[in-house]
Amino acid sequence: MQMESIVSLCKRRGFLFQSSEIYGGLNGFWDYGPLGVELKRNVREAWWQDMVSRHDDMSTLPGAPTPFSMEGLDCTILMHPQVWKCSGHYDLFHDFMVDCRESKKRYRHDQINGRWVEAKNKRIFVTAQAGDDEQQKMEQRALKFFNLRAKNSDDLQWDGGVTCLTEIEDFEQVVGPDAKKAGTLTEPREFNLMFKTFVGALSGEEGAAYLRPETAQGIFVNFKNVLDSTRHRLPLGIAQIGKSFRNEITPRNFTFRSREFEQMEIEFFCHPDQSADWYRYWRDRRMAWYTKLGISSDRMIMREHDDAELAHYSVGTADIEYAFPFMAEGEYGELEGISHRGDFDLRSHMEGKLDEKTCPLEVQLDEDGKPKWKGSGKDLSYRDDLTNEKYTPHVIEPSAGADRAALAFLCEAYTEDQAPDDKGKMQTRTVMRFHPRIAPMKAAVFPLVKKDGMPEKAKEVYLDLKREFNVFYDEKGAVGRRYRRQDEAGTPYCITVDGQTLTDGTVTIRDRDSLEQQRIKIDECAEVIRKRINDE
């Protein structure tokens, strides 16, 4: 229910809209409205400032293993197709999908759950897409299949708990999530998640290219360029914020799983002997970043992957997970992954092959038994100018999604409480309790009434603050209703110009969360807001 309220507020207040909504929308694509674009921009800027611009600010964490440097990149969305072949995406970047012959819908194989149920001497495996209310949907589908009414739900004999479809071998008794009959699902088959396009006038395979499914590879192929142009020594982090594209089979859960999304990634290059320490450092630093910006530690966990979960290149991976409202009770969704990638990526682009020791997957070979996808042949190793040691750096990758982070901050900020209205009567108040650093608007300026010179003075305050902050001006309606509108927008401070302002040059500043009001001088407004944002 809370997720429905959040989605409704996002559209009503201009955080998020369905892409191409007037034409029925396009599944898996979302547009950010006036408030949403500011929220997401603030999330990106906070990440860039804390990870890149002020990377060596250790005020909230134990120190790094050694001093290190950070730089930024902005790489193209389209890259040479050989990049994706040597990285493994061309061969390995896929999900398994199943199609329903009855409903004509397509599903990810691992995102369908079900339970065995028996009635009227017939046994079926009834399914629903994984997520909230799946048991309720399974029961409704089972009643419909057996032609039973809700009052006869006791006639359903359930056998065992919820099981993923991946555990079921025979689909003849499986009722698909949107099917009325059993046995309508096809066998699972591979589906490559990269969007294919063509470069130039050629429309054949010789002109084929792919929209990048991640920003990381642009960093790897530019590793030597950054190293040579900046003259840094390792350890060195290279950061990038940018759009990525994945042709998800079943995008769902609002913006959590989309086909177009924005990533905030760091590839941190270090000596192999220090990589384990850097892996632990970046796990702690990224976890602390979310809590510092307002995510409750009670709703967030750090989960280390077991061996069976690890990607083929990964030495170790930990996920920062958040209890999104659309998750079932006690479950979490991935917010960010921190991966110890070893030297897999740089070696792959040098040699064009996968190491069978760290990647037991089958490598495509040509007729001569050599790797089918040849590397660049460029030397991407590193030579320490002090010790003269040469090695292929290990990489630690903190990979965050700007969209998932914005969604988590939206979910965490949404609260309802009781507050007095203009007449002193208590009523329910919807408040978006964003941390001031990421709040779309930092302050709103109101004249108490639209007369006696108050609007003119309020606009002076507004224009002065707008030089530094994103500020909103509102003079419509009762001041209490204006407060409510700003509470829903997540604005942390409201400044009111009243009759006293015209005599002594002071205004009232109201705090969104505590509702406390304080008189301050007009020329102190910017400094007070600045201090509160930085001190929170």
C-alpha cells in the first residue's frame, strides 16, 4: 500500500512520469519531472563530490590503506563492438526467458515463483511473478483454474512452499502467471540483454554495434590514457556517471528494473597484494555514504555473495541491499554492488580471452582453437616508477545506480504524520524527509499575505537565495496549505515574510521535520541554509 502512495505522489508532485504516457507508455522507461530531475541531479552531485572531488575526506571513516587519487571520465554510449566481445558481454550477458503460448507474454525464468496445489483430483504448479502479494495471486489463479469460489479456498490443498520456476523440470503441469491452462510455457532459452543498432549507412553485421549495458568498459579501455595524461601513480580510481541500456525481459517495480538507467561507477585500480584491503575499504565507504544521506541502517544490509552467486570474473562481491516497499516482508533489493574483479577486465582487453581458472565457462574458439574474440594487443599493465615492478592491476568496482539510489531515497523519505492545520486542527501530513543535500528544493519563500508590500519583499529574498540554491516562490492560498505542498515536495526550509519583516528586516524560517520556527535576519538566510545543509 505504501508503494502505491509513493507512486501516486511521484506523479502528482512531478517526481516521475511514465515515458510516452499519452501514447500508453513504454514499459521499462521513465521520465523525471521537475522535482525528480532535481533529486536525481543532487544524488549524482553528492556522489561525485564525495567520491571524486573530495575523495580524500576521511572525516567519517577510518583511513584508506594508502593515499590514492581519483579522476573522472565521460565515455561514449556506442563503442567498438569488439569491446563487448572481449569483455564477455556478447557471449555471456543474457537471461533465460520463457514465453507463454496462451497469453503471448514473456517472463524471466528466474522471476517466476509458484507452489504445488491440488483440488478435484488434479495437481498443478500455479505461478505468479516474484514480488509482493505473490501468494494471493497464486491462490486467485488456482481458484480460477479449478473453477472454485473464494469461499471454497479451503478445498485447495497446498503442497510445499514457494518455489522458483527454475527448480521445475516438467512444464506440463505449470500454469503461467497470466494463463488459464496448464502447459502453455515454453522451455527457457537465452536472451541477450544488449540493445543492437547499426552505425553509418551499413545495415548488415559489418555495421552492427550495441548500446552499452554498463559504463565500466569505457573506463577499462581508457585506463592507460588516463594514467598517461594525469601522471598518477596507483592506487587510482576512475569514476563515471552515465546512461546504460539493458533489454530487460520483464522490467518491473517502478524504476527499480528499467531498460534505460543511469550508473555511478568507480573502477579502482590497485596492486594485487592490496586489493583485499581496498575491497573492504570501499564496501564500508559506500555503505556509510547511504546512511550519511538519510537511509536508515535498519532498512539496509550488506550481503556478501556466496561462491555460487559470484560472476565469472569476480573474486568477491558484496551487495548493499535496501528493504524497498515492493519487496516481500524480510526481503531486500539490490541498491549497489561492490565487486573485486581481480585483473579480469584489463587482461581480457589485452589478450581477448577468458582465464579458465577464474572463468570455467566455455570460451568461443575459432577453427584453429584460438580465442574467437581477439584483444586489442595493447599493454594495459602498470609499471611502478619507484620500484620498477610491473603488474596487471586488480580492480575494485563500486557500482551504484542513480535511479535506484533516487528510488531508495524517495521510499525512505516518504512519511505520514499528524500536524495542525491553519485552524489548529490535527490532520494527516505527507512529508518527504529528504536529507537537505539531496532535497530537490532547499527552501521556499512565502509572503504571509498578498498585500502591504510583503510579496515585493518576499521576491527580493527569493531572488537573492536563488543565486546559490534551488528555491521556490509561492504566494497562492493559505500559508498552512503552502507549507503542506512544500512538505510533500521535501523542501527542508520555508521562509515567510510577514508584517514584522517590513519593520525589523527579519523573517521566519520553518524546519520541515521539527516544525520549529525561528526569526532570523534577511541577510542571514543564505548562511543559515548553507550551514544547516552541510551540518545535517
